[in-house]
Amino acid sequence: MSLWRPLLMAVLCWGAFAYSGLRLHDHQRLDQRLEVLRVRLPLLVQLLYSGGDPYLAANLNVFRSVVVDTSVTERETFRIQGQLQVDAARLNPLHEDNYYLAAAILPWNGQVEASQDVLLPAAKAREWDMWPAFYYAFNAMYFERDMTKAGQWAEMAAQRHPGNAPALRSMAAAWYERQNDSAVALDVLRNMYAQSTDKDFRQLLGWRVARLEGLLALRAALADYRQQHQGTLPAAWEQLIGYGGLKVFPEDPLGAGYRLDASGELQVADHIDIRKQE
């Protein structure tokens, strides 16, 4: 008898909850103009409401996200949508519509973390699918500014789609190169160069290795020059020759050259956001 009592209580609670949900259809919405989101139920309640089926619970969350009116712009709806999609990813990380919807909507409406929390489980579970890994890498680069993460997952996407591998590996190399720590980026690029068997890709990696080696050499020379000249900058970069062990001025194989960014740090020219210097 003691075993049946908890089960009976659970069934009664579920029945009461389901009945309450059905009764909500009889009440008029506060705002009939837009399909907005206001409620996210606890994960356990979602499972109970779906009869214990996690796939059905995930589908219901994705369906609620899909029916949001495209004219909705309020933050609260997108916050709830992010929570619903994260729950769906926990219930069924393989759900294709869930990760695609998360990539297309959430990060562009202030829900970057929620989007990544959907994409990462999908990228891990869908080992044959390049797209969740690629979207995860793109968000890391564009929204989070985490170039190491971006490069790693772009490389993962490349491994899953041989047809797009050269382009994806080119992105990975570029994102690795844009790391704040150029010495770490140089080590990563050198390792990629050593492991690559693609002739054209190895050439691109070799160019990127050379430009970072030149950048680090110039930074050492500039630091030495400024130390010896009371913090002043040279009138021309060629004046750095002879400082910090620099024997010849390094050329950028990709043609961008080197310049100071808005903070006074020497960078590869095409890595600098010109808008911040205007």
C-alpha cells in the first residue's frame, strides 16, 4: 500500500495540472495582437506534462518558440524563448529545429549565452553535422570574441564536412590568429601547419605563421626602442631595426602590414577595428 500512495499522488497532481492547463484556453489573452512568451515551467513539470516523454517535451518547447510572432521585439519574450530552447536541448540535444532556431534568432536578440547552451549539446550529439559546430564557432568569434573557442569549433566543423573543409580551416586559422595572446596563437598555427596535409592550406598557414612571427619581432623591437627613447615612437617603423634583436624589417606575406591600434598596441593592420580609431 505504501508503494501505491506516492504513485497515486503523482497521478492526481499530473491530472490536476493538465486540467488547469486546459482551463486556460477559456481565458482571454491580455494582448491579442502579438504571440509573446511569459511562462517557462520547471523541467520536471514539463516532463510530467508530457507524460514522461522527453522528446515530446522538447518538441513542445520548440513549437512554442516557433509560433512567436516575427514582429515581437521585447526582451522578455526572447529571454523566455532562450530558456525554453535550452530546456529542449537538455531533453533532446539532437533536435535539429531547436539548434537552427537558436542560431538564427537568439544571439541576435541578446541571448548569446542561451544560444550557445543550445548549440554546444547539439554540436556534441550530432557528430555527423557540421552546422551546430559552425554556428557555435561563429557565435564565439562574433559575439563572445573568444577566438580560441571559435578556431577549435571551426576546425571541428571542417572535420565533419570534407567538402567545406578548406574554407572552414581557413576561418579557423584566421580566428586563431586574432587571439589577444599572439604567442599562443603562433603556437596553435604552427601545430596546425605541422599536422596539415593539404598543400594550399599549409601555404596559407605558413603565411599566417610568418606574419605573427613578424608581429612579435616588431613588438620586441618597439618595446626596446621606447625604453631607450623615453617612451617615444619612431618616426618610421624602419627605425626599429637594430632594437630588440631585429635585423631586418619583417614583411607581412598577406600584404596588410603592421600598425598601432587605438590602445597603442602594435597589431597586424587588418586585425584593427578602424571604427574605434575614428
